[in-house]
Amino acid sequence: MGNYAYLRSRIVENMKSLNPVWKFLGHNKYWIVSFVAVLIIGFIDENSVLKHVQNRLLVNELNEQINEYNKQYERDEAKLHELKSNPHAITKIARENYFMKADDEDIFVLSDDEPTANDNDGKTE
């Protein structure tokens, strides 16, 4: 029976030390629950406000890419129409982009690039 009284006194002492904590929790339980709810909804949850903002930014970025690709599509569509309607357009593109020439022509490609050490192939000037 002596052990029971001793254990009971220890439990009562521990409860007295926890009493201020229980008082705080009891008086502020609604604030604590509200804070935890805001924390979960705002930052932790899969559908949080933070993820919502990130997704909005991603959607805006993707919409900009869509607009850019639409503009590029329109430019390419205009070039394709030009190629189909004008036979000289094919020769112009072949000459400008692929350095093709007619049988009676010579092409000279001029470059403003400075020669590098690899261009000399070990030869010194």
C-alpha cells in the first residue's frame, strides 16, 4: 500500500507541473486549431495556396509558349504559301540557306571570323 501512495503523490506532482500547459491549451484551443488549419491549408496540403500560386505561374508561362508557337506557326505557314505560289522563292532559299548555285555561277563565301589556333593546323606564320 505504501507504493500506491508514493505513485499517487508522483502523479499529482506531475499533474501540477502540467497544469499551466493545460490551462494555456484550454483557453486558446480555438486559436490553436485555427492556426493549425491555416498551416495545413496554406502550406502543407496537396491543394495548398502555395501550390495554387505555383500552378498559376506555370499556366501563365505555358500560355506565353503557346502564343510564341502560334506566331511561329503563322510565319511558317506564310513561308510555305510563298514557296507553293512563287517558283523563285525555292531558288532564293536554296541559294541563301544552302549555298546552292546555278550551273553557270560561282559562289564565294566571305567570313569575318578571326582565324583560331586550330585553323592553322600546326603551321606558324
